[in-house]
Amino acid sequence: MEKISISQFDDVYHLFQRSFVLEELRPYEQMKKLFQQNLFSIYAKYEHNELQGAMIVWELENCVYLENFAIETKMRGQGLGTYFLQQFCYLYKDKFLFLEVEVPHDEISRKRIQFYERMGFVLNPYQYIQPTFRENDHSVQLTFMTYPKVMDDQQYQMIKKEIFKVVYQQKGEL
């Protein structure tokens, strides 16, 4: 798993397009611009010049946020997701880590949460509506998962404020 350059951006974005519903993925131009401004890093793994998986990582003031994480469909179930998360946790071992997941409402969302729990992430009790990336997007109900422990109310307020301002680039609060 290595940081990518702008020349690999399109490969990664296409993987994310195949892996996420439209409402959960930034528009191409917006994501590319933020990447070129070095506001986040993209880590990816290639084997024989084929993209296997990728993740977007924001190094924020109070924590490290995993925004998007996807494994190529044909590579799933082979331990690659575990590899990525282990590397992520190791790279940022001295930091408070978090990611967002949909509030568990079906088998897929519950399995996703169980996967993160097996990796040591903890489901938090806080829920919110993700700000939309496009004018006509449907809002998505999300909750936080954190590593290595659950966050307290003070951390939640601090992190919520920071991601709203930096990651979602919005004024106000979630």
C-alpha cells in the first residue's frame, strides 16, 4: 500500500464509482481538486499494474479520517481489506482514527460494521445526516466508528466540527 500520484487518480476514482452509491462519493472534479491541493492522501495497492484497492485518508488536527475505502470486486474475500486496515492502523498508530458507516439497516451494512469491529474499530452512539455532495443527492444517515476506543462527547463535538469544516467544507454543524 503506497500513496498514489495524480497520474493514478482516475483509476482510483473509477474504483470508487463502482463501489459507492452516488450520494456517498464526491463528484470527480471536486475530489481531484482536493487531492491536488494535498488536503488528503490516497493509498492504493497495485499488483501487475492492476489496482486492487484504495483508501482516502485525511490527516486532521485532532484525528485521522478514513473517507473512502474500496477493494476491487474480484479481489474481495482474499484478505485485502484486512491488509489495508492493518496498514492504516499501523501508519497512524499514535492517532485517533475514525470512519463513517451507514446506520445499520440491512445485512450489508451490518456485515460492514462487523468487519470493522473485527479490525478493532468501535461503533459509536452518535448519528448524523451526511451533508450532500450534489444539489439533488439524497441524504445518508451515518454513524462513526473509531479506533482504538469509543469517543466521548467532547471528542465527538470536536471531531464533528472539524470534519464538517475541513472534509465537507461547510459552515455550521452536522
